[in-house]
Amino acid sequence: MSDDKNGRPKSIEALIMAHAKEGDTVKVHYSSKLIDGVMIDSSEGADPLEFKIGSGRLIPGFEEAVIGMSPGESKTVRVPPEKAYGLYRDDKIIEVDLKDLPSDIKPEVGMNLEVCGSDGKVIPVQITEIIDNKATLDANHPLAEQELIFDIKLIEIAK
């Protein structure tokens, strides 16, 4: 089958035959929630999410779920923690002296900060405890250990 001069398939069969694969740039609408039904995020009322499958920009379980979908197709998938935001890791907990935190902040439990890792990457952390002159920082993602449910609709596969 050939495409017209604008790159659009000439027939509906060509659209039906298209399946998303690694390396494709796709547009999807989605919603995500926890197993208990608590909504996390949604693209409803906004532009579709555009990304390149395999780029690593999104969690692996989401990218994998889009592979094989055709434009117009919808599906619901459960993504385990290992393919979402990972398992909780004790080695992502650090204790620091309060004097080592920026002097322009008043540290409080629940406060989100960014620290610079030994490799120069910025790492988001949350203060989980303050005792005496020490703060405990947790670099685990807030959704670590969570199984997620995604409703995904593939809108378009860019060529």
C-alpha cells in the first residue's frame, strides 16, 4: 500500500495494520491510578502525551504496554513496581546534618529538596524525619512499591 503525497495511508486497511513498535514516536491519552482506585495522573482535557518508545523517558511498563497497539486502540494494563517506580530501597535513605542543608530554608518533615549526587545528577529527596540536628532524606520515588493501573488510548503513530 502506498501513502498519499502528505504521507497519509490511502486506505483504512493501512491504518488498521499499523502497530506501535520500539523507536516509533506515538501520541497517547492515558490515566493512571493506584490499585485502590486513587487517581494519580491523566491527560484528559490536555494534549496527548507524545514520546518515543524505547527512549526511557517513561516507566518501562508504560512503554511496553503501548508496543503492539494500533491507532484508536485502548487498553488497561497493570504495571508491577519493578516496571514502574521500583522497589523501596534502604540505600536511598541518608542522614545529613541540618547545617549541611541550604541556609535559606527552614527544614520540615515532608519538604521536597534536590541534592547533587556524586555523579553530578540532581536527585529529588524528601525530608522524612528531623531529630536533634539531623535530617533523614529519602530518595525513593513516592510511588516506589506501588502497582499501577493505566488506561491507555493510542491516538497516533508518527512516521
